[in-house]
Amino acid sequence: MTKRFNDKVVVITGGTDGIGLTTAKSFAAEGAHVYITGRRQQRLDAALKEIGGGVIGVQGDVSNLADLDRLYDQISRDHGRVDVIFANAGISESAPVGSITEDHFDRVFAINVKGTVFTVQKALPLMSAGGSVVLTGSGAGCKGFASLSIYSATKAAIRSLARTWTTDLKGKGIRVNVVSPGMVLTPAMQTYLNENVGAEEWMEQAIPFGRLAQTEEIAKAVLFLASGESSFIGGEELLVDGGFVAV
Ligand code: NAD
């Protein structure tokens, strides 16, 4: 059977852990040439070992434009094109409104918004009709969540980027969409649940489906939006949250 992403060049920022790592495995299993980024070389090496082939790691911080240039220079030399971008790298930090510091604000916006903007902008010269950009939002960008205002604002911004870029790229055949996870059982989330008694029960109560998402469930949505199966979907936000935002 033909693989869905045979010979496609796929870029995943923040591919060393959690959702990005699982998605990298899924794209590689579907025949893609996958490039993952991460800030620490050691984590990149561990991720590449875990994935076991079909993936190249490029160390870099998405909020550093020179690192992004280096990433795309390498891809340009290797393949001369980018077919899919999954702008996944992101951080979540909390602070109630009275305790938000300038550092907190700058850090979260730099990685979640600036990082997304330039990850996509710098890839565009390598993209052509049929290309697909998948951004990462969050249920928190759609619903109030105590102490998460800055993170939530960055994720609401992601939805605006997808809608605006859909108009900016009119006629170019490049689609831009968003996958917005709800609460996902990543290793980092598991650590949080272990350290915060009662958090898992609260989440299971709050999510209509009664459980957190598996990273594979987010990856499936990303591959759908990256593939031709979603050929007439643009500027859309796909919530993968077990109904959390709906209630
Ligand atoms: P994670 O912390 O497990 O992994 C994040 C990845 O991003 C890691 O590979 C990390 O190295 C990388 N990263 C962080 N900052 C970076 C930077 N400056 N430059 C390059 N890479 C960087 O995170 P996750 O839970 O898998 O989340 C992935 C995305 O999904 C994020 O955008 C997050 O906001 C979003 N999200 C996650 C959840 C959840 O419950 N896990 C829910 C909603 C949205």
C-alpha cells in the first residue's frame, strides 16, 4: 500500500518530546523525510534513537531566527523543498493576572507566537502548491483557564495567524490550519499529575470523554490536516479535546 507521505519533506518543531515526538514517528512511518528540532542536542539524540530512522534532528530554538535559517538552509541543501510544517514547539507557564512578570510574558510569546510566525515565514520560499502548514493551538485558547492568561493569549493568537495567513496565501495552494489539543497524557503531563494530587480526577471530570488524550490521537489529527484528505480545509481550528471546550 502507498504510504500517505511518501517522499514528502516534513518539518516538526519541538519534536523531541510529547506530541511532537509521536507525530514525528507517525510521519516517518508514512514515508516522510522528517526534520525535528529541539533546543538540546542530548534530547534530540535520544529522540532520534527512540524513533529509529527516517528522521533528522536539527538543534535550535524556534525563537532564534538564526537557528531557523540554519534549519531551512540544511533542508534546502538536502531536498530543496518543504511540503509540511507542523509548528508544534510551545511552552506553558502559569501566573495569576496580578503576578504576571515581563519575563513570563516575553518568554511565552517568544516561543509560542514569534517562534510559530518565523518557523512558517522562513519556510515559505521552499513551499509550493499542495503544501500544508499545521499550527498548534490549545483548548486553553478557546476557554478560560485559571492563571493561564498569557499562554491562552498565545494560543488564541495562533488561531488568528491561521485565518490571516489563509488570506495572505490566497492563490498559492498552501493550506494553513490549527490542531488544538485539550489535555494530553504526555510524559511532562504525567509528571505534573504525579506531583499534583487530585489533578487527574479534576481533568477526568472536566472532559466529557472522561480521560486525557493520548499523543497518538493528536498525531492523527495533524496527519489528517497535513494530507490531501483535508484538501478543502483552510484556516480551520480542529479541537482534539474529548469535548472539553464544548461544555
Ligand atoms: P512537551 O513539553 O512535551 O514538548 C514540547 C517540545 O517543544 C519539546 O520537544 C521541547 O524541546 C520543544 N520546545 C520548547 N521550547 C522550544 C523552543 N524554544 N525551541 C524549540 N523547541 C522547543 O510539550 P507537549 O505537551 O507535547 O506540547 C506540544 C505543543 O502542544 C505545545 O505547543 C503545547 O502548547 C501544545 N499543547 C499541549 C497540550 C498538552 O496537554 N500536552 C495541550 C494543549 C496544547
